[in-house]
Amino acid sequence: MSHITCCSSYLPKKMSSSYSSFSSSMVAVTLVMVLLLVDSSSAKLSTNFYSKTCPKLLSTVESEVKSAVSEEKRMGASLLRLHFHDCFVQGCDGSILLDDTSSFRGEQTAGPNNKSIRGLNVIERIKSKVEDVCPGVVSCADIVAIAARDSVVLLGGPSWNVKLGRRDSRTASFSAANGGQIPAPTSNLNTLIKTFQAKGLSTKDMVALSGSHTIGQARCTVFRARVHNDTNIDSSFARTRQGNCPLNSGDNNLAPLDLQTPTTFDVNYYKNLVNQKGLFHSDQELHNGGSTDSLVETYSKNPKTFNSDFAAAMIKMGDISPLTGSKGEIRKKCGRVN
């Protein structure tokens, strides 16, 4: 721009005036473009997003997660799962937290979530505490992401720096949640790989993230077909699970996803798969003569490798289509839009 403005004195007065006006307009346009670029770059997630606007955020969330998990160890697995089910539908935008109303149907009653997602009350409680220390600043989507990390750490798993700056969606999608975007416990290996690939996650990410099943419990209705019909299952394990999951009753009876240490985040999940003791059909698919067998065996013997890969995959999953910048909103209550 400098070589144009320097020469305006050589122009006729009228032309010089109009050129000056044109030049000023160009400067204004350039400034707008720069501001847009700055806004775009600042809209990316970062680990220190709230360091100035809400410095007590992490300690507040951690305290509440500790309280919830001490009341019920299973809650750690539920909070981790909530983050997963949120990110796989519309991205990590807090859409799963939106309650149904008379005019709105959200994701909570979709097949993968109905009667199975838990911890919504815990997230709401955390949100209330966060609002006390920095009102209107932190999204529910970010709280879910932090709570998932804190839950894993409390149960003995790895830590990672959670990237923040997500905003909350004003919408949710029952049809997307019900449409196969969340992998089903009946999935085969090829379907699992494709479902994760559709979200930008590799096969290694998929196997590592499946390690979440080292904690938590599942309802009989989800694993009944596996323990009664599958042949790639340890016979004594099958009989044990059939005992509290008969063919025609006990839909809501619970069983641990990891028979050995259901409230400790470790590699026993992978050891179980090597021994054909996966509770879900989809779990056992990871070690069933296919392309992921060797990785399952590696994780079963190398906790450090698993922890490192799990943490990396969680960071990657947290990057799925977040709302940032001026998109979405910061909800006052996680269960409803403002």
C-alpha cells in the first residue's frame, strides 16, 4: 500500500481526494480481513484457553469429579462415555446434554443412549460450581471433556492436557445419534474401523479408545446375544455371564466390562480379549484373527504404550468438529439452550 499513498501528491487535487478516499477504504477492508484472520486463529482449541478468564476452572472440575467418583466408582466410566457419545454426534459440542422438551427431541433417548448414558446430573452440578467462580465463561462441552480426563486419572489411568475453547450447540440430533455414528456393541471389525475413520480417527485410535472398556458396566440386554450365541468366547466366562443374563429376563442386570478390575483403568481389558473374555461382540472383534490382534497383544503387555496411545487418541477425539469463535453459545444450564 505504501507505494500508492506516497504518490498521491502528484495527482490533480480532485483525483488526489478521491484516491485518498479509495486508499482509506482499502485500509479499512484490510483491517477487517486481518481481524477476521485473527478471530479465525484464536478460534482454535488450546490448553490454556481459560487461564485468564477462569483460572479456577480445572481445580473446580477436579474437585466435583472426585466427589462424584468417591460416591460411586462407576461414575468415572459414565463421565468418560458421555464425552465419547457427545463427540461422535455433531462433534464435541455438548449436544448430548440437551434434555427433551415438548417441542424438541435430543440425543438422550436415541438407541445408543437410551437408559444407558449417565452422569448428566454430575455435569450439571459441575457447571453450577463453575458458574459460581466465572459466570457465563465456560461451555458445558469443555466441562465434559475435562471431567472425562479427570475420571480416567482418578481410576488409575493416564493424564493429558485437555484442549479447550469449545462452545455449546443450540441443537442436537436424535436421527444422527440413532443412525450408526456411535458404534454398536454388535459391530464387526470392519464396521468399527469405518465408523472411527468417519470421525478422523485411525484404527490405532479405535483400539486404544476401546480400552475405555477397562472400566464400567453394561446392561444384560446389550451383551445377551454375545454370551449366549457367540462361539469365540471362553466357555466358563460365558456361563458366568449367562447366570445374571438369562435368555428371556434380566434386561437391566449389570455386568462389568472388565471382569478382573472393573473400577481400575488398566490393561486387563486387553488381556481379557486375548483370552476370549470380551463382554461385547465388538470388543472381541479386536482380537479375533484380524488386523488388530497384534495391537491388542501389545497393549495387554505394555501399559505405558497403551496409556500413551490412549491419551493421544483422547486429544484427537476431542478435536472432532468443535464449535468455536462466535458459533454456538455458552449455556447457563447444560440441559437447555439459553
